[in-house]
Amino acid sequence: MNWQPLSLVWSTAFLIVTLGCAPSSPPAPSLTLATTTSTRDSGLLDVLIPRFERQTGIVVRVIAVGSGQALEIGRRGDADVLLTHAAEAEEEFVAAGHAGARRPLMHNDYFFVGPAGDPAGLQQAATVRDVLTRIAETAAPFVSRGDQSGTHGKELSLWKLAEQQPAGAWYIQGGAGMSETLRMANEMQAYTLSDRGTFLSQRHRLDLVILFSGVPELQNPYAVLVVAPQPGQTTAAFRQAAAAQQFADFLLSPEAQDLIAQFGTETFGEPLFFPVVTR
């Protein structure tokens, strides 16, 4: 009897079983970043995240929403790190124990933009109060993000500063991100408040122009917050918190801060964001 074929069969079967039982490679470490739409729509994340992933092997999943929604996602424990621009809400988030600290990362500013014809005369305004009073008194169309984002919160604070209560058909609440809000304002030939990064990155698609800018009330600071794992969460949550800390440290590293400082200069002729660490 020839045993060689039978021996070959058993050897092959053993090899298949052995390979099938071998432990699979562990999944790549990952984290979830909840961030404002401006960091995504401007293209900044497309510069920062690949560099971090190459250096660390940590995969970053991005959820881009308004700052208020990003903070709520972090509050629920559905994100590991946040990149937002709503300073007062961020401080409340830290005070409630959802993050260890609010770490300033960068800043830019807001613009009032609108049609070149400027029917409300914003270019003649001297102050933010004057800008919003002109819009309200002329009932010029104004598109608000209306989405509980950092930009929406800033806009509402400016109306309050101007002692105006926007209402009526001229005040349109888009309930959308910054890029979509700009497109709506463009189609309606309306005014809106935009952050620098998103407007400059979208300007080639728009007929809108910058009509009022450059005052302290329009400053726009961004911060990074590492979400604190809560008691009773899984070991995986604590592992992701460690990865999130690595990401936050990377954003504040000289390398990332230089990338932020240079971002936009080649394409738009000026930076879209200004880092907190200058050298």
C-alpha cells in the first residue's frame, strides 16, 4: 500500500487547521476625532492627519459637525478627541469633567461677506454693531448657519452685542455647515458670517466678497480637548484616550504648528489659520 498520498493529505489538512487557528493580526490602533466643519472644508485635516498616521500607525476617523455637536459627541463618549472653536462651551466641557484641559491650538478670524453691490452698506460700517444694525434695518437677506456650531454661537453673540434680535423673512437659518451656508448666501445674494479658513478655500466658487473684518470681536480661537474616559468604560476606551493624547500632542508639536502656519499660503496667498506656537 502506498502511504505517500495519504501522508500528503494529512499534512495538508494539518497545515490548513494550523493556519486557521493562528491568531490574526491585531487591528490597527485608532481614534475618533469630532471637529468643526471648517477644519475639514478648508483642507487642513488633509495635511495634518496623514502625517500623524504615517508617524504613529494610528488611524484617525473624522466626524465633522458644528462645534456644539462635536462637544455633545464627546460628552456621550463617542469621540476620543475634539477640535472645536467655541471657547465658552469648551470651558464648560472641561469644568464638567469631560476633558482634562482645553489646549489652545490656533486661531483665525471671521468675516462678514456678501454681494459686491453691498445693499446694506457694510463697507461704510465702523463697528460690528453698525454692521448688524444696517442689515436689520434694511432687512437685507442674511443666512445664519443655525446649527449650534461655534460660528453660529459667535453670530448670536454679535447680534446680542448689537442689541438686535434677528427675525423675519430676511433672516434665513440654514441649519448647515459653513460651506453650504456660503453656497446658500451666494445663491440668494445674501450676507453671512464666515470663518477665514472656509471662505478663502471656497472663494473661487463664490461671487461673495469680504465686506467687514479685522476687529477684535471677530477673533476665532480653536482648541483641542482630549475626552476623559469615564468610570466603567472599557479598556479600549482608555487605549483610545492614550492615542487621542498622542494626537493632541502632535497638533501642538513644532512640526504640526509649522504645517498650520504654512497652510494656505501657496494656494491662497495667505495663511488660513495662525498657530499658537510661533517661532
